[in-house]
Amino acid sequence: MLLLSVQWLKGMNRIVLVLCMAGMLTAACGDKKKVSMTGDEPVTVEEFIQFFPEIKLPFTIADTTLRKNTGDSALIAYNVFTQFIPDSIITKEFGKVKPKIYRLGRVKQAGRETYLFVKATSPAKRVGYLITFGKSNQYLKTLPLVRNSDTYTNVYGSLDKKFQITTYREKRDKTGDVDFKRNVYIYNDASNEFTLILTEPNEEIIEDIINPIDTLSQKNKYTGDYV
């Protein structure tokens, strides 16, 4: 009976040891280093991209998004942001002013680009950006989606499930009439550009268009208007 008790205790000790080791491993895995975007510590491009929370499409940034307060936990230091994104993207909109930059979301197109949504704000201006990174996490291109607007204007920018990008601007005058313009883009990896594939204003189409090509002589076999 004593021998049985000793063996039982040894067996329990092994179980306790295994459980302790498992607990330590779990704690170690859960204690993943939290990346700081304050600029006080070095940040890799992988850490920068992963800092953005994953989102589901469609995703929209509106002028109301720009006006909404965003917590400091989403703040990205200017020197960290411009480590991976050309500062000319910011200076083109804000000049010498260094705006506050906030993460909004991240989505990856399977086998292709990663898209980041960013909000930049200063006392006088607010801009929402769409930024693309390649498969190797290299910076590709930025498209300003939304800028702050006046009382009579509504604007938004969105990315849908087909990875088509839409910018929309609607302005209502004092008489109640509405003018709008909708542009649709896709990211073209061959040219590294956001290519405009559709534009839809509600203005009347001018029918009497003069085409200068029609005035040229057709001397060659393949002469024609190939617009």
C-alpha cells in the first residue's frame, strides 16, 4: 500500500509539472510585445501594418468619420508614419503643419495588396487616405479618399468587396438642388496607379462635341478614331 502511494505521488508530481510548463508556455505566448507607435522605439514595416486592426469590406470613410474623435491608442507618431509613407503625401495636403495621424483599418486582397485606411487631422483640415502595400510589404501608392467639407456638402470614400474604390461628393445649394460626382477606381499594379474606371456626374452631357480627329484626312489603311 505504501509503495502504491509513493508511485501515485510521483505520477501526480509529473502531472503538476506538465501543467506548470504548459501554463508558462501559454503565458509566454500571450505576453507578446505590444508595439509602440509613439516614435520612442524602432518599428518594422510588418509591425506597422499589423498595428492596423483587420476590417471587413465594404468599408467607408465619410466626412463624419473625419470629425469623430479617435482615441490616442490609434495614434501614429509622424516620424513613424513617414518612415514607411513618403512625407510628400502629407505635405501635399497639410503643408508645413504636422497633423495627428490615426489608424482606422486594414484589409488584404488574397495573394495581392494590403490596404490601410488612415485619418490625418489638423485644426484646419482633415483627410482620409487609402494606402497600399505590396505582397512583400513594400509601399506602393496612396489615394486621398475624403477631405473635410462645408455644411452643404457630404463626402465619402469606400472600398468594396471587389476592391473597387469609390469617392463620392454631394453638394446641396441654398435652393435645395443637389450636384454630385461619383468616381470609381481600381488599383492597377502594372502601372502602380489608381486607375479611374467610372465617373458619374449629374451634370447634363454636352451633345455637340467637336472631334478634331474627324477633320483629318484618311490616307492610310488603318486610319481611324480609336478612342
